[in-house]
Amino acid sequence: MKALVTGATGFIGSHLCEELVKRGYEVSCLIRETSDLRWLEGIELKCITADCTNIKLLFDAVVGFDYIFHLAGLTKALSESDFFFINAEGTENLIRAVSEKNPDLKRFLYLSTLAAVGPSKNGSPIREDAEPSPVSSYGKSKLKGERAVLQYKDSIPITILRPPAVYGPRDKDFLPFFKMIKKGIFPDWGKCYYSMLYVDDLIQGIILSAESREAEGEIYFLSDNRFYSNEELAIEISSALNAQLKITRLRIPRCIMPVVAYIGEKIQRQGIINRDKVKELNYTHWICDSQKAREEFGFTPNVGIKEGIKWTADWYRIHRWL
């Protein structure tokens, strides 16, 4: 089977490429001329230079593949227009090119996010029949990407996945929290609850759903079936790091979060601490229900938070990120 992966050089995409190759897929990845290929070194695959924002390049790039995994997208950006240009227009370009040049595709899988639906407003886990109400520009752009894919539902076999917070080796978004807790600081903006998913379980879910006939034309949430408070996550990170320091709770009132985000953007222009992310941090329940995925295509997460956090911390230390 031939597979094309967009976003292959990123955290999740590089793990997906590794697993697809292990399973015997002939893998190609869509890259830009400026892409950093370090996570793809040693993996037997082909690179195609193209860009989802340039549809003319995509017409040739998408031909001949059995599966296309669209993972490329911005999770952090300097402006709202950047989010929509990449996450929405880029997705529309890709699915349109597939429709015109690869109508015999077995599956087009779009990796969306819980942020495309938004947080739970009543404390109950979000399910697939919930009305989307994204609160961030990132979430809104991913929802628009979903709708672009769904427009081709009758002509192309599609599947959309909405994972929650994903963590594991190579992830940079959780790294600042590991660093702060290693220094004995727990940033606390009020009690919140999160669904989580270790990257290996997400990869299994991606491939399983793409190969499943039952998943064709469907949307799914994926998670490890538990909800975690920010305090629980801090305790697990501290334990994984063998932190000897007493953890100091750094209380950050939500009213000053935009100021913190503004400072964070000055320190790191495209870091995880930004004004768009603050829009999400104002809500307390980012939780979802993956029952539909379990029942319809047998999604079964294998990694619990304790093991996943430990393996992530170990990888950070080995690669001197911590």
C-alpha cells in the first residue's frame, strides 16, 4: 500500500511515518524546501516537495496513493489569518486536488482536534454529536478544515479524528511545563480537567481508523478514556522527573493571563504561551468521550498517564531537552 503523509516532519507525523513503514507501507511525505527532516532520518521513505497552500503543486503530488494522512497544520501562529490560510485553505486545496487527481483513493484521513469543537460547558465529556463551538482561532480554523473535507464525503472516502492533548517523545508543547515543574514551580490558573492521549496510541488510532471500513465517512474523538486535573498532571510529571524540590504553586489569575501570553510571545514568537492559547485556558473542561471509536473500529489505548509521562520525561532527558 502506498501512503502520503503531510506534516511528516512534525511530532505526530514523524511517529506515523515510522509506524507505517514498520507495517510495510510504501511511504512518501509532503515537505517544504525549508522543512527540518531530522525526525525522518533513517526511515525508508520518499520526499515530495510541495505545499498545501499551492494547489498547482498538489495536483501531481497526490497521484497514485492508496491512503493520504493529512496531519499538516499550524498549532501556533502570529495571526488568525495564518491559522486559516494553512489549516483551512491548505486542507481545501489538498482535498480538492485528491478529488480531481486521485478519485480511487482508499481513505483520506484528516487529523483535527478537540479544539475544533471546543470545551465542555457542563462538565460532561464531549461526544461527536455535540454542536461545535470552538473558542480559539486555532480551533475555528481546524473546524473549517473539517468542513472542507466533509464537502467531499460523497466522492472520497474520508475519516476525521479529533484527539485531545497529545504528548510523548518529540513533543515541544508540554516541554515548558516539564521544565517548570523540574524547577519546583506549578503554574496554576485554577482547577481544570483534560482528556489526554499518548502519541503511540494516537498513531494506532490513525492507522486503525484509516483501514477500517466502518470508519469511512465518520468523525471520532480519541482519548485514553480518563480525565486528569492539572494538579494530577503536575504530580505525575514531578514523579517522573524524580523532583526533590517542594513544588511551589504559582497562582496565575485568569484576568492576567492575556498579559502573561503577551510576554510569552515576546520571549518566543511562536511558543505555546500565546494569546490564542489563553482563549482555551479560560475554560475548565477539555474532555471528550471516545466510546464511538471503541465500538466502531476497536480503538483501545494501551498507555496510561503514568507510563506515558515517564517515557516522555526519559526521552526529554536523553535528548537533553531537560
